[in-house]
Amino acid sequence: MPGSQLKRLKASLREKGVIGPQLSKKQKKRNVQDGKTNNRRFQKAAELEGIREEFNPFDLKHNARGPKFQVTTNRPASNNAAKGRPSEAKSHGEEMRRQTLLAELNRRHKVGGILDRRFGENDPHMTPEEKMRERFVREKTSHKSSMFDLEDDEPSEGLTHLGQSLSFDGPNIVDDFEEDDLSAGSDAAVSDDEDHRGSKRMRLFEAEEDDDQAEGQPERKKTKQEVMKEVMAKSKFYKAERQAAKDADEDLREELDMELPGLHDLLFNRKKAPKDVEMNAAESAAAAKERMERDYDMRLRLLAQDRRAQPTDRTKTDEEKAQEEAERLKELEEKRLKRMRGEEASDSEDEDGGTGPQLEPEPTTGPILFTETEEDDFGLGRGIKTQPTATELGFDDEDDFFVEDDLIASGSDLEPVESEISSDEESDAEGDDDEFTKGLLNEEEAQNPIFSSRLTGSAASTNTREDSNGLPYTFPCPQTLEEFIETTRGIPMEHLPTMVQRIRALYHPKLDSENKTKQANFAATLIQYLAHSSNLSELPPFSVLESLVRHIHSLAKSYPIETANEFRSQLESFGHSRPLSPNVGDLVVLTAIGTTYPTSDHFHQVATPAGLLIARNLEKVPKRLRDYAQGAYLSTLALQYQQVSKRYIPEFMSFCLNTLYAFAPEKAKETPRIFPIHEPTPGTRIVDASSLDVRKLTPADCANDNISDEEATSTKIAVLATTVQLLDAAADIYSGKSAFFETFEPVKNVLVHLASKPCRAKFPTGLNDRVEKLRSKLDRMLQLARLARRPLELHHHKPLPIKTAIPKFEDSFDPNKHYDPDRDRAELAKLRAEHKKERKGAMRELRKDASFMAREQLRIKKAKDAAYDKKYKRLVAEIQGEEGREANAYEREKQMRKRAGKR
């Protein structure tokens, strides 16, 4: 059984040598000589501290669950001794909180204090010399000198007043004191004298200023009086200028008021009465009143009919204009793509001019007419460019003309003032015609008196003078095909576009209200004449036909209904009367439709029937050479129709392959079965054309049948070369389609047959080169299309590994570490652990701070309560003592009165 605590303490002191037998004098003297006295004292203090810690087990932090088990690790073994000193840490924390939190608590709700601004008092690293040097520098930099500083050694400028020195040392300084000033007693005298002295000073100042300027010194500072005088003078000057401008405006206004009656008469086309006609003096008052009321009513009606002024938009920058144009083009392209896909437009798009509701298919027996009124419902576009326009070639455009002032006839609707007041709808509907009425008349035509007299209201006669080409200046507006043929009788075909241009300008809708109907009928007549002129024995030049087509395109924008109805009438006539035998006029009409209307729409009222007729004629079996030429032309139109939408036309591919197969000099050994083959008629194949040249097809090839054998062979070579070119263009158009390989594999096989030795020997060199070039091109494109294809297959998944139970050994395994193969995840876990640790520490410190603040506040409250109780008890004791004295005095007085009464 261990001994008591006292015995253990004595034993520990005895073992450490703190207590024990006393040293003799000799030993003490020897220790003093050896210097062991001080060392013994420090050693004794350390041993006492160790004994104190040993006998206070509550100062150490022990493991609550006992010692840990021994494990194998490469780290040094950690002993199971107690770590940490809770009591010491607690006392240290309490001391730190007394220095920080308690100080803040005591300073709370208090204002004031002393701020130490001394130099280097709190810096232990600064020497006294450095502190003195810093103090000296700060005093010198913060010292502000003054002109009245007596300690300043620098000479001052002396006393001044109003910027002038008060000393009399200057050469031009004169004393202005006068004795008469003392006798001035009245206010007037004083004011006069002040003015006199002021003028004196001003003269002196002016003299000084002149001297200073002469010496080249800077100007003196103006006095307050001079500044105020300048301000008053400028104010009066500006006020006089404003008054003068106001008077001038008033005079101008009165002058305009005087001229207003004359201006009013000019506006309303009133002519002043002759001077010799005077008003009858005997006119009655009733007639004058009636005239005044009539004039008032007329002016009131004119004001009611007058248009209201509309605010104008601000001028837009180039960037804003470009952005608006880009948005407009983007919107139009979106509408075109919707039409191409066959999607219906929303209500908002219909209001903006989108594609309207599609018409139901009408019976073929009745007339085909339109009921839409919106121009955009017909999808008018630029169409297909078959040839460069006249503008691109440098010629004048048919739409590039304007109406001169002389074109307005005296009997037209533009003369009276009332005709200018028209509805917004009519002005908007005719607004599109302005771009087609520019630049009709050249200088010679504009200066021609005969042409001008015709346009200013003369009788409509064609017997007028002619221009240098023999072409009349004026024409009637033909309303039917017969009238147009009669009008063009005797006019050369090359001058026909000029005639149409002049008719459009002479009968512009803005010149007369009836011209709108005339122009609509004239547009339909132009379409009829286009088909009629193409069927003549002598074909007109293509430049003339192109100009007429461009005029039709311009008129279609202004009169879409009439133009579309006439085009559909031509297509209906073509489909019923000659469905499989088109003439040149039908081909020209189909070309005009492709140029006038957008052919990329999914359904179009004019372009869709035209495309169906083209496909129907390509499907027929050709019997004559003319059929092959017409089919080549129709194939060109079909390919141009689908240039934007890129829709596949099987009739086009079938016709091209049959044409190549039919014109081949030798029949293929193996008949291909991948497309329908039509056996050609005898004499269709090319016999020997190696000596001929490759030419282009002409319109005559589509109409003539009776030709010689040599011309027929030349035509066959032209048709074959055109077909090869069409297949080349089709390969470029359909290159992005998924069925490109199946579509053009037969073409390559037929081209291989044409490039064989028996066929090459009978073809011209130019044709052989084209065939070989197209064959090599298709080989490359088909190879790319084959490589781009990939058969259907299942999704490729990442192979799943087989789960294993074999443990993973670590050479440097440490149980205190967390092994994670993901470096980012390990760093995140480490950061999360550190954050958790810091958060717990912060919360622990906050709890300790709150506990300390609560203890201190409770201590302060207890001290206040104790002081209050002590004061309260003292006051109560004093009051009770006073009351006791008074009570005793009262009792004594009472007893004395009783005794006195008994006596």
C-alpha cells in the first residue's frame, strides 16, 4: 500500500536533494568558490517544478480510453504519456481574453481617449538619435510660415491693402491727403470727395499699370470695383443685344403677317381680281355675310382634308442601317426556307407579308384565277439568272427611269389640289412603282417639243416625229395581243424593249387613275406576246426576249394577280392542247416563270405547275431528234428550278441516262437494270462524228425536224455534250445527299461504256475529254460518298472489368493516412477536413468567449448589486437611526408632559 501524499512528497524532495542534511561551512565555502551556488539555485527551482507537476495529475490531459494498442509502422513509436495542459491553457486563454475582450467591454459606450502620436515610443528598434531626427524632420515639414511670423528670418513684403503696398518708399507713390477733406460734413460733399479720391486712385493705379507694362511686369490684380464695373457693362451689353434681336424678330413677324394673304391666295390657286373691278358699294350686308360664311366653310373643309404632320424618324447611323438590312434579309430568308419546307406561316408573318393560305386545287376544266391581294403571297423573287442582266453588262436597266414633270398631262388627276389628298392605302400600293419609273427620257427626248406636248395633255395621236432610230416617241397602251401586234407593226425587233419602256412611263399609274388597269392588262399582253413571238418563223434575238422577261418581272411586282393568272393560263393551254409536244414559246414561258418567281417554295401557285409540266414532258419516250433537244432544254430548266432547294427529280436523271444510252455508237453488252431503258428508234445512234466540232444547242434545234444527216449528227453531238454538262452540274448540286451513291452509280457505268474504245473512236475529241473528265470526277465523289457511309451498328460501350477480391498492397502503408487514387478528390477531402477542424476550433473559441463575457457581465452585475445593497442598507440604517432619535425624543416629551400634568 503506497504511503500518504505527505510521505511521498518528502521522499521526492529528499531524492532530488532539495531537503536533507545541511552542508558544513567548508562545503558551503567550497561551493561559493566553485560558482555552484547559482547553478544549484536554478537546478533546485527546476526540480521543484517537476515535483509540482508530478503531484498535480489534473494539470495533464490523459487519454480517456486508456493506452492505445501497439501497431507495426515505420513511424517512430509514440509513447502513451499524457499530453497537454488543460489548466495552463485555460488560464492563458482567460488572461488573453482579459486583455482583449474585457478591454473592449469596458470601452463600450464610451467616447474619448488619448491617442499616442509620439515618434518611436512604441518602436523598440529605434535609437534615441533616430527618434530625435524623425521628430525634427516632422516639425520642419509641418511648419507653416506666415508673413506675420516674427520668428521668420526671411524678409517680408510689408503690409498691403487691396494688393498694393502701404509703404511710401516707391517712386510713384504720392500722398493723396488734403485738408479740405476734413471740412466736408455733408453727405454730398463726402460722396463727391470720395469720387474725387477714387478717381485719383484710379489715375495712380493706371499710371502704375502703364509703368508695370512698360517694365514688362505682369498685370496687377483688378480691384473689386473694377470687376463689378466690367460685369455691369457686359450685362448691359448682352441685354441690349437681346433687345435688338427681339426687335428684329418682331419686325420680321409683322412683315410676314402682312404678306400672309398673298401666300394664302397662292396656296389655294386664287387669282386676284383685276384692279378695274371694284366691289359694288351698294352690296347688302346679308350678301357679305353669306360670302364670309361660304369662305369659312370652304376653308374648314380644306383643313379637315389636310393631312396631319407625322413625326420623322431620326437619322440612323451606317451601323444601324446595316443591321436593319441584315435583319430584313434574314427574315426574308427564313420565310423562304419555310416556304421551301412547306410550313405554314403564323398570323404575325401573314401581317408582315408572309406566305398566305394556300389555295385549294381548282378543277382543270374551269379558269384558274387568283383571289389573293397581297403581293408577297405570290412569293415574287429574283428567280433564276439564265444570263447576265443588262445592268451587269453595263447597259441601262428597264426599271431605271423616272417620270419628268412634263409627263403630267393637264387633264390628269395630279393637277387639282383635292387629288393630292388620297388614302394611305393607295399611296402605299403605288409606292413600289416609283423604282420602275426612273430615267426613261434622255436629254434629247426631254427637250423634244413634240414629245413634251404629247405628255402635257395633247390628243393621243401616234403621228408624231420620230427619234434618230425612226422610233415614235409615243404609243397607245395595247390591251390585247392583237393591239400589241398592230402597234409593233413596222418596228424593228431590236427596238421593242425601248417601246415597252416608253409605254410603261407614258401610262404610269400616278399619271392617271385608269392607267393602273391599263398597265395590268399590258403586263398580261406582254406574256402573250412573249409566247407568240417565240413561235414565229424568224425567232427574235435572245437579248430582246430577255428584256421583255425583265419587264414582265418588274410588272409582276406591281400587278401580281394579273401576271400570275396569265402565266397559269399559258400553262393550262400548254397542258391541255399540247401536253407532250411543247413549242419554243412554251419553253420561253417556262424560262420566264423560273426567272420571275422563286422555284424553291414547297408549293407555289405558278412555279409548282410549271415544274410538274417539265417533269411530265421529261417522262415521255423521245421519238425524234427534236424531242431530245427539247428534253435537254427542259432538263436545264428542271436543274435550275432545284438549284436552291436541291430536290431530287427522277425524270431528269432518267432522261439524261436514256439520252446517253440512246446516242452511244455501240450498244452495251449488258443492259443495265437500275433505270428504265427506252430502246432508241433506228438511226438515233451516232455513226461517225469524229471530224465534227462540239457546238451549243440553239432554239432552232427544238423546232426543226427536216434537217440533213450532217446537221442531225451535229445536233446529236450537241445534245450529248449538253447532257454530260447537266450531269456534271447535278453531281455538284446533289453531292450532299445521302443517296448520292445510288443516284450516280448508273451514270458512272454509262460513262464507262461511252469511254470505251469503240465509242471513243466515233466521238469528237472535245466530247471524249468531257466524258473522261466527268467519269474521273464521279469516281472521286462516289468513293468519298462510300467512305462517308457507315453501316448500322449497336452502341459501343466501354468494356466492364471483372470484379476482383485481391487486395492491393502498399509498400509504405500508413494506417494514419487516407489512400485515394484520385488526387483531386484527396486534396478536396484534406481541405474539407481542415475546414472542419478550423470550424470546430472557431466555434469552441466563440463559446469560450461568450462564456467569458457572460461571467464578466455577471461579475459586474454582482458588484453593482452589492454596491446597491450596501448603499441601500446604509440609507435605511441612517433613516432608522433618525427615526429612533425622534421617537425617543417624542417619548421623553410625552413622559414629561404626563409628569407635569400629575403635579
